[in-house]
Amino acid sequence: MKSHTLLTSLESAVPGGVFPEIFDRTAMASDASHYSLTPTVVVRPANATQIGELFRISHQANIGMTFRSGGTSLSGQGITSGLLIDTRKQFKEIEVLNGGLKVRVQPGSTVKQVNLALAKYGRKLGPDPASEIACTIGGVVANNSSGMACGTEFNTYATLASITMVLPSGTIIDTSQSDADEQLRMKEPALFEGLSALRQRIVTNSTSVKKIASLYSIKNTMGYSMNSFVDFSRPVDILAHLIVGSEGTLAFIAEVTFNTIPLLQKMATGLLIFENLGDATQSLPALKSSNAAVIELLDASSLRVAQREHMADSVLGGIGFEDHAALLVEYQAATNEELSHLVTTAQILLDQLPIKDPKLSDSVSVRNELWHARKGLYAAVAGNRPSGTSAILEDIAVPMKALHQATSALSDLLKRHNYDDSVIFGHAKDGNLHFLLNERFDNPVLLQRYQDFTEDLVSLVLSHDGSLKAEHGTGRIMAPYVRRQCGDELYEVMLEVKRLCDPRNLLNPGVLINENNLVHIQDIKINPTVDAEVDRCVECGYCEPVCPSRDLTLTPRQRIAIRRATTAAEIAGDLSLAKELSARFDYDALQTCAADSMCAVACPVHIDTGALVKRLRAESQSPVAQKAGLGAAKNWRVIVRLISSMLKVTKKVPSRFIMGINNFGRRVLSKDVLPLWNPQLPGGGTSRVGIINTEADILYFPSCVNSLFGSPDGVTGLNEAFLLLCSRANIKVRVPEDIASLCCGTPWKSKGLLAGYESMSSQTRKALIKGASAQGIPVVSDSTSCTDGLADLVKKEGGIEIVDALAFISEKVLPVLKVQKKISSLALHPTCSGVQLGLNAAMHEIASAISDEVVIPENWACCGYAGDRGMLHPELTQSATRAEAREITARTFEKYASSNRPCEIGLSDATGQIYVHLLQLLEEASRP
């Protein structure tokens, strides 16, 4: 099938969901692995019917197709040069069943989203991968995900209740139906009979049965799940469990039902430090028998890195680590009484181990500190790697009895191949080791080193009866070694499974089953040096679920991928490709980025793509724009009054007239310059006025955005509400005399107008020094984004304390305030800045004081309004708020609140409800 015919067929099957441009294909060319392939076309289907059509087109065009959602796979199973079927933006339904005992999920939902839905029932999924924020159910099933705590007892394979699959033939089978086996026999007789024959072949071969028992006695994601032939007798059940861990090579996973497990929220944690690895591993059987939920191993290199990065200083500080090893142990229970019993029993054991001062703590702060030492290792090593290198996170498993020898041998192997900065850690309870190494693949000598290391690693693991991939899947990285892992007989069975399900080898070709012995060192991602932020990125995808533009244009990972690809094209002299990639970069990467920095919160190596975007915006601003920004900063009082007055006028003029003028202006001046007006925008606010008070307890900094945009009719303005609350608590307030000319500087900084930012920063900084620092009082900001901006503005100044109004009111006012009238229900929208500043607890405390029911939506996310970004590009806020708005409008709340005026406007637009600042509701509820 020719390319134009292929595109026509695809567009007919999936209208509006076909993306053939090189920009879109490059954005999806990489996943979290160190491999990269550019797809022929990216397709985003909306339902299983369209999936069936895509199978048909794939067969007609003889082109391979690969399913991908979260893109967090580490072994190269989520990339293709064929059709890349992206299920990330659709297939997100979650249905909790039987009071939480089961949950039915579509493949586009993340593990975190499913667990949020289950939490209210005291349940969670069994698989607990570290990538839960980003990995989706499709990948969890396709890779047979497990994690730190679930082991093999509660992994995907073990907790699967039923699955709805679409076979390459287009046949749909739902294994939850009572006649599913008969349906398979009738619709796919060859597959049915073939699976029956393969089962007979295996169960009558004692060697195969013993081999399977050995392979799956530990974590193992190498090849297909051969244990399904032993564990089940019905072909439909065998097929369902073969699909678990099949890495998208047998069928499309349309829906899955899981058996859930209890959510244990009472925990006690301890870091046990041993003099050597032998002592640590010899202690494992006893610790495992003490019902420890988690036992994590950290080798001496890991401990040295953790110590160097000042992680868990209270435990690791002052120790000279040489041959040491540590076990991070955690006990979990449903109640305090159950936890106390576990800890008491465990402490008797701990006192007998060869360690000093063994302690378990149920303190949340201690637990967070200890887990930071474990989870921060990846960031410490991968984030500090040399520019141009790739971070490779490997995983293997060995029987418990072989863990000491295998870990020691692995450490020696890494040293022998000069991977000096590598660390070894892992899920010791399961004999599951992870290790991290950095490699530069654009150097043939180093590529050969990696190849030699891999060969030695395979021999090492197999010599200890281990599995070459415990959790991360076979992918491309271990496809050449499946036969060595499983033996000739079982490998031949796997080949037959693939032939029965996908006879033309069009489903994710090259993955899991591959006769090319060099596939693991081909199509490797090369990372050119670009920017400091970009170079540290490992493209794990953790940032994507929190990005406001994820369903509109690009995610942070994709912004970085495009920037890398553009640089690589320029280096290679492919100026045509570089030009094509650059053509859409401004809108897709810069203008539709909210720059909210939530990506930095989710990123394991702490990359702030929002800050990168702000810098790139600054570089793209013309001298004229910079001069205009400076002028605005110097005349801010006048500009605020002008805009406020104009907004007041719009409420008295026919909206059609205003919209006509506004649309004309946007066409002339650019949509990136003039905001879009709509009739729902509030009218102008009141001017800010200074308050002189030599005996003030605080310097209040009211936000200019509340002067630009007034409050809804009948609602006391935020400025007045804050002053009333302080008055009721006998707190004396002062406001900078020239407050009407001041701003936190965020509008200039976010647009890259640096001259204006420096001018405004200087003015505001002087006012804060005069009004707060010189008086020894804190500055209280009433909008969370302004709090963040002010803190950034004065961070180099000593003696200026910036406090958000939520934290201040929660600590100083709420305890002495009498709430006169509670509301029945409140929908609460935390802000991005509030999350980053740690204000959610204070916000929830205030909300709970005034409402009987407080609801933060499960689908809460950044609204994307970002100052005026939601007015410049309303499509960003519409996309970012779609899921949250759907959840909010599904029921009625008495009140709706946030803590930042732009966010309130954005959520009001999205939901049709009136959002106000939480402190405005508190003022109303506490009126005498």
C-alpha cells in the first residue's frame, strides 16, 4: 500500500486522529528506554472498533503497529518504525466494582489514577511500579509489572481477574463472560486448538514443567508467560495470561479487571546498616519471615552517593562507607494495633542482627527521609551524568540464596568494565537487583564496551539461575537472550504462540521475539549536547501526566525530544529537517506551555521545563518587546487602572461589539500578544491602597491581579476579606505605600521580558526591605503564584520572610476565629504554586473549618490559565481542565474555591460555576 493510500485509509478509520508530520512523529520517537525509532505515522484511536480497523489496515499495508500509552518502558518495547498507536489520550475509563474488591480499567489510565479511585474504599492495585505517576494500565499488563512490595504474589499476572482483548484478526474476546472459552473456540478455532496442543505439549514434558517452575519462582519478564500453560487449563485463560507480559506482540488490551488488595496506611520504617554485603543478605530470610512488606537493598556505592547528596543525614552522616550494605525495611498494617504488634515482633529480630542501634520509626518525616535515600539514587546518578550520555536502569533477579554472590559478582563486573559511578540497589525481598550505569553510545569503543558488558552480565545471571529481566520486560534489550534464558523447547513454544496470535508478525515486530542477535545495540538513542536542562533528561515520562498541554500539543518530555532532534539534525547538516521541526516549536513548545513548573515536581532528576521555556521565550523576544515590557513595569499603576477600567466598561457594552474589536486586534497584533476577551471574564477590580502602621505585625502584599479582575457580584473582594480576617484576630497590618505600582514580577518573567522583570523586581524588593525587613515583620501574599514569585524575587536578600496568606491564616488567624456558619460542601482546586510551596495542608485545614464536606477532585491538575496564558490561548485551559471539569459538574457543590484569581477564572469558565478565593469564603463564614 502506497503512503498516500495508507494515510487515506487511516484517516477514514480514525478521523482527526492521524498525525503523519515529522514533528509529531519525532515527538513520539523515544520512550523511557535508550532506544529510538521514528514511526511512519502516529495514530490516536478513540475506541476498540477503530483498533480493529487499524489491524485491518496494518495487514493490508503489511506494516507493523505498536501500542503505546505512558511510554515509561525501559527495554525498547514502546517504539517502532511502523504505525505507533497512542492510547494515552483516550481509553481512560475507571470503574470500581464490588466495593473496591475489583476495578475495571481501560489501558490509558495511570496506576496512580486507579489507586486514587480505589483509596476511598481502602484498596489499591497489587502492582506497585515506581513509575505509577506515569505508567498506564496497558503497559502494566503488557509488561507484567510488579514493584517494591508486590513481589510475584500480587503482580499483574497474579491479580488479573479478566481481560478484554482485540486480536490481530479483529476478534474481540472478553474473558469475564461465562462463555468466553466457547467464543474463542468458535471465532478463532486455530488459535484455540493451537493453545490446547501447546498446553498438552508442556504438561506432558516433565523437563518443561520443572523449567517453568524454576523460571517463575522468582520475578521474570523474559519472553511470554509460559507459566500460564501450567496454571490454567482453558485456552481462553491461557491466552489471557499469555497477554500479560507479552509487550503488545499478541493483542490489544482494551480493558482489564483486577482483583485489588488492601491499602495499608500504617507504616514503620528503618534503615539497617551492615558492615558488609554478606551480613545483609544473610539477614534476608529472617526479615522476610517477619512479614516485612518491603526490604530494599543499597550497596556501598549507593550509600556513598546518598551520603554525598546529604540524603538521610540523620542516619548516614559520619559513617565511612567501605564494604557496607544497608537494608531499608518497612512494615505495613491496617491499624495502629496491628503495626505495633508487627514492630514489637520485628524488634526482637532486629536486636539479634549484626547492626548497631536498630530502630523502626512510624514518623512520617523519618520515613520520607529514609525513602529519599533510596528513591533519590536515580536522580543523584542519572541527573549528574556527563552531557551526551544515556542513563540505563537495568534489572535482574536471582534466587535469594544466590543474592550475595550475584551482587558481589555484579559489582566486580561493573568495575571490570569501568562503570565506576554505578550503584546497585533493589527489591531484596525478591532477589531483584537494579543497577544504574551511564554510557555514551556515539563512541564505537564505548558501544563495544556496553556490548561486552551485556554478554558478561547474561552469563553471570544465568549462572545463578536468575532472570535477565525481572520487571522491565524483554523488549529489544534482552530479545537476543530469550532462548538462552528459557531453553530451546520453551523458546519454540513461544515462537508458536506468536505464530498462532500474529502469524504475519505485524504486532510490535522486533520486540520480545527477535532472531537478530544484535538488536540490543541497534537503533540506540544518541543524545547531543543541547541545554543544561535538556541534557539531564532521561525521557522517563514522569512529567507528562501533570502537564497542562499534554492533550493539546506537547509534554515536557516531548519538548525536550524535539529540541534534541533539532540539534542533532543541525549537527548532521540536515537543515531541512531542522527547519521542519522548528516551524511548529514556537506554538507547540513555547506558547502553549503554562510554565507552571509542575513538571519539576514530578521529574526524578528535577528538570524544570517551565523554566527552560521561560528562558527560550526571553531569547526569542525582540528588542522592541523588551522595551515595551520595561515601559509597562515603570508605569504599572497606570496600566492596571487602565485595564481594570476597560474591563468595567465591557460589562456595560454589548458583548458582540467588544468581541469584534478584540478579535480584530488579535489578528493584527498576534494571538500571543493580545488576550482573548469573553463575556464570562469578570469586571475590573478596585485599586490597591497603602496602609501606614508603625506597629504592624505583618506587611500585607495584595496581588495586582485582584485589582485587574474584580470579585463576583455579592462577594467581598480578597483585599478587604484578608484585612477583615486580620482585624478579627487583632493582627495589625501595613501595606506598602506605593503598592499600586508594585508586582511580584511573574508576568514579565513568564513572558521572558527580562528588562521589565529586573525593573519591577528592583522596585518591589526595595519596598519589601523598607516595609518588612527593616521592621522585622513577615510579608504576607494573598495569591499563591505571587507568593512563589515574591520568594524568588527576594531569595538573595537576607531577612525577608515571604508567607502565603493560606499558611498565615491557618496558623495565626484560624485558631482564634469563630466560624459562624458552615457550608455543606466545597469543591477545592489547589494551585500549582500552592503544591510546590507545600500549602495543601493549610488550604485543606481552612476548607474543613468552613465546610462539612471538602472535595479535591481525583482529576485535579494545573488549569493552564497561567496568568494570561489562558486568555492568550484559551484552548490550553480548555484542554487542561477537561477531566476535572467533567468530575466537578457531575454533582453539585454549595461553594467552589481556589487561591489564585487566574485559576478561579479558568475553573469558572471550565465548569460554569463561580470560583472564589478560599479566604473570601472564610471571611463570609466568620462574620459576626
